[in-house]
Amino acid sequence: LVRSDAMATRAHENNLLCSICGEIFTNPVILSPCGHTFDHHCIANHAYCPLPTCRVVVSPRSFSVNYQMRELIE
């Protein structure tokens, strides 16, 4: 039981990491066309969503603050 709790905690912590830099989110934004979340400073210079199965076009207008993620990291 303790082992599964530790695994669940680790899985939850992994959900708080930006998939570009691997760090805990500091300014999470969601890309409105695809719904993926990244740290703003990581995704700002990308032309496309960096996830290999997605690749939607990224523009500054496609960013929205991910308030749910922001609450989780606070």
C-alpha cells in the first residue's frame, strides 16, 4: 500500500512538469487549439506544439493561462 501511494505521488508530480524543460510549471499556459499545457517561457519560441502526435501551430494568441494547473502548483 505504501508503495502504491509513493507511485501515485510520483505520477501526480510528473503531471506538474513542463514536457519541454522537465521542470515544475512556473507560468503554465494552455494552447487553445490542442489543450496541451507548457510553461510560457518554454513554448513562446515554438512555431508548433512540440508533442510528436500534435504539431498544431503555436501563436501568442493561442496561449491562455492554465488556472487549474496554477492552483495545483501553488
